[in-house]
Amino acid sequence: MKEGWEAVIGMEIHAQLKTETKIFCGCAANFGDEPNANTCPVCLGLPGALPVLNEKVVELGAKAALSLGLNINETSIFSRKNYFYPDLPKGYQISQFDKPFSSNGTLEVLTAERDESGHAKDWKPIKIHIERMHLEEDAGKNVHEGLPDVDKYSYIDLNRAGTPLGEIVTGPDFRTSWQAYDYVNHVRRVLQWVGASDADMEKGNLRCEANVSVRKVGEEKFRNKVELKNLNSVRFMQKAIEYEIERQIEAHESGEGVNQETRLWDEKNNKTKVMRSKEDAHDYRYFPEPDLQPLKVSTEFIEKIKSEIPELPDAMLARFQRDYDLTFADASQLVGDISLAAFYEATAAASKNARASANWILSELQREWNAAGNSAADSPVSAENLAELIRFLDEEKINGKQAKEVLIEMFASGKSAADVVKEQGLEQISDSGAIEKIVEDVMAANEGQVAAYRGGNEKLLGFFVGQVMKASKGQANPKMVNEVLLEKLK
Ligand SMILES: [Zn+2]
């Protein structure tokens, strides 16, 4: 960022809560199904149909709110947000306005700047104020499709109409695009951890918007802000914010100024472009939803939900470093995803070698996952099987080079480490009698070198080791080979 300027960024995240059914009716909350398959009079907005709140939404909303440091309000009110849009059959969205489900939270987020190549450096915690998380229903979807020889046509799919959302709104607390990036990832992981949402941006069940403005360092007032939408991945969001910061600084410096408007990220051209200006801003005419009671939650309910929240990612990160003696970098990679963290813990427990488990997962296995498009969640090699491989290595049944080959075969065939080792005849020779025999054969076949070694050319030890390993097809225990050779060559 240009010297003398600072960015002011606030974030809004819409997370789809992971319920089986919609927020105010019994329709399945699946929007990949046949268009309009999951609809009923309530979510179609037919006259006279009445909404009934889904209790599961309150439960998942509470889990999300509590694990993001928010306070749940004893009473919250659903309100109608009025606007006209084809994908909104009722002409209003049921949301929450002045009395949201939860509010006033403080969240600590680990964040770091990145260097030119994108590597994070100097992770440190920042405190973010979360103003609120309210509950609301999602709208449907306008679908625009073209057919060969036919003009583009549009239709409306209301499968998504009425699926439950939690909208999480922060204060203008971020100063860099990377802080916003780390925050969204933090929220994404927490929501996945507690099972409140799949929180997958690519699938659209986590959507975010950024409010961006800039000001001179030391200035108290906020300048005009721009709302960034259409951010399909966390990385695009970060790029869009970065672009917008530079664009606004330039616009202020040139005297042109910044308009209060909504802009979209144009992925092809790597820039933001205007979607609509402030003049088109809606007046939503909120009023309390007359068909729903105020939502009241008891202290007992909140206590029960609190007791169900598992260890959160940051606490797990600290524990991995402490209990498994992992570096920050390794531990944070392992807690990057809930199934990866579980995979690691299962491997570490079964192998009794936490350090090696981290190394194997983050290097060899990760490489296989990447190449095959797998992850810890659907790994062809189970944690138990990887642990067995690590034990073989620790017990010196096989060597490191062989272990890597065994893993590749395990990955391809789905077989256990024991089966692959047996099939390939890889078991390491650790029988001293057998090794002595090979050493003697090698010495007998290389009398000249034996004489030279005994005459003082000790560098030849490497030659003998190589010959013995070759004769044993790589299966001799290298440590024992060394010991036996040193003894016999004396
Ligand atoms: Zn319905």
C-alpha cells in the first residue's frame, strides 16, 4: 500500500446452515436437484401459506455464533426485508433487522502478510469486532441458459429459496487484504469444525462481500466505501480488495474521488468494475414478520449448545504444537481442514510417532492426494495403514526408500503396508548370520579392495557397503551392514 494511506475493510459473510430441510418449511435444502423439485406453498410464496421456524436452524446458528465469539440474544425478531426481484416470490425476504439472533462478538484471528511468492510470514493475532450474526432465508436463483440456434432464455429455480443462512457482519476492522483473507478462512474452518455449515465457497454455501475504503493515516473519518460482490473464492476476494485499495488511493490522489457504489470482481481482466451506484440503493422498509413469534432462547439451551462445541481449530493448533512437538507451519497445515486434522491424530496415535506422521502426511501422502485429486476425507490409504508403514520403518523392517515405494503401491492398490511388503519381498534383512554371509561373499569376490582397505585406504568402506546392499537387493539393514563390515575388515 502506498505510504501515508490505510485501508478500512469490513466483511459480510453469508453461510448456508447445514440443515436437511429449509428454514420455514419441510422442503429438502438441496439446490443441486432438478429445478423446483424442492418447493412447496411456503417457499413458493403462495398466498395464505405460513412459515414455521426449523429448530435445527436455531441450533446450528447458535453453534456458529458461540464459536465465533458472539453473544446470543435472549429474544430476536424476524423481519420482512421488502424488495422486488424475480427469484424472490413473496416480494420480501424473511431476515432479521434491529433485533438479530446474536451480536457484539470479539474474535481473535491469526493473520500474516505474504511476500512476493505468497509465503506467509510473522503470524500474529488481531482482534475483530463482529457486530452481528442474524438468521435469514436465501432467495432462489435466476438461471440463464442458451441453446443452439435459440436465443438465450431464463428461468427461475426456487430450490434454494428458503434455505437457511447465517449472515455474519464485522466492524471496519481489517487494514489489509490478507487480514480479510485470513478472517474468511478462519470463519470457514470454524463453521466446518462445529458442523454448522459446509462453508465451501466454490459450492456457494459460503459467500462473502467486502466493504472497502481508504483514508490517510491518522484520519478519523471514513471516506466513501465500495461494496465488492461476486467473489467466488477467498483468493479472488483478496485480489479484488487489493486492486480496489490501489484504485481508490489513485482516485483520491488524482482528485477524481471515489463513488459510493457496488463493484464486481472481473476475473478475466483482474479488476473490479461497477455493478450499480448508490443511487440505486434499496429502501427495504423492514417491519416485523407478523407470521412468526419472536425467537426466544433460554440460558439452558445456550449452555447445552456450548457443551457440544468441539475443540476449535486455534486451540487444536496450539495443542498440536505442544503435545506433538510440531512446528507452527506443520501444525497449521494439519489443522487447515477438519478431516486432515482427524487423519493426523489417528495416524499419530496408531504409529506412536507424531513427528514422522506429520512428515509422511504433509510430504509423501499429500503429493499422492494432490496427484489423484484426493484428500484426507477420501484417502485410499487409511490412517491405520499409514501408521503401520511408519512402524515398519521405525522397527527397521524396511528402509526409507522402500517405504516411499510401498506407500505409492498402497495408494494405488488400497492394500495394507504388511501386504505390500510381503508381496514385494521387501522385508529388510536384519538377521546377523545372513548379513555376515553376504559380507564374506563380497569380500571373497573383491580381494584386491580388501587388501587396499587394510593397507590404509578406508574410503573403500563405501564401496563395500554398496556391494553388500546390491547383493542383498537393497534389503540388508544398512546399520548392521556397516557394523559387520567394520568388524570383518579389521
Ligand atoms: Zn418449501
